[in-house]
Amino acid sequence: MEPAAEQRLEHLLNTLREQGCRITPQRIALLRLLLQSEEHLSATQIHERLLEKFPTMSLATVYKTLSLLKEMGEVLELGFSGAETRYDGQSPHPHPHLICVQCRKVLDPDVPAFDALAQDIAARSGFHIVSHRLDFFGICPTCQTDAPPAA
């Protein structure tokens, strides 16, 4: 695990302890998976990946931990119509996402001006923005390559 991810893991563990939560091997493994994954995983995917090491771990444990992290502002929950909710543990703040409509991959594009855009919208509208979300739907490069040639 990279040093920044290790620091974030320690921060999350300390935050959970402060909330009175037990720090179990399952919770630590879940946190590590969230912090190391380049993907935005669903609760089911997290559970499936942890089952080999923790065969008695329940899906309810995964949901409970994700819910705690969401309440603490330490994970970003991404709900999609007709698909499982995904979780972003690396960047738990609002940011844009690219979503492939074929394989359902979710990516975080690097958009430096995004925060300035939100601030500009707030200033122009007079809104006190408490949260925001910007998703772009399309077909990822892998699915474009895998697509059969047009007739």
C-alpha cells in the first residue's frame, strides 16, 4: 500500500475508533480494499473479494461498514438507476465520474477546474451548495475496441 493510502487507512481506523466502532480484521480488509481499488466497487463486489480470506463474513457486515463510512463522510456513495450502488473510498468528496453504459465501469477523470465550476455556480446562483454530482455516460475505450465492426 502506498504511503498516502497507509495514512488514509490510519485516519479511517482512528475515526472508527473515535466513533466507538470495533476494529476487526474484516473491517481492516474492507478499508484496504476500498483504498487500493482503482474501481468503484459495489457492496456485493467487496463482499465477494473478501470472502476467500473471510468465508464467514456476511454481506450485512459490508453494508454496515459502508454505511458508517458514508455517515462519517469517508466514502462517496454513487447510486445508479437500474444498477448496484458503487462506493469510492479513494476520493470521498464530490467529483465527476465517467460511466460506461456497456460494462458499467466507473472512472474518475482528472478535471482540475471542477471545484472552481461548483464555486462559480454557487456564486452566480446564490445557492449554498451542500453537495453535487456530475456524471458523464458513454462507452469506454475497452468496450469501443471490443465492439463488433459496424455493417
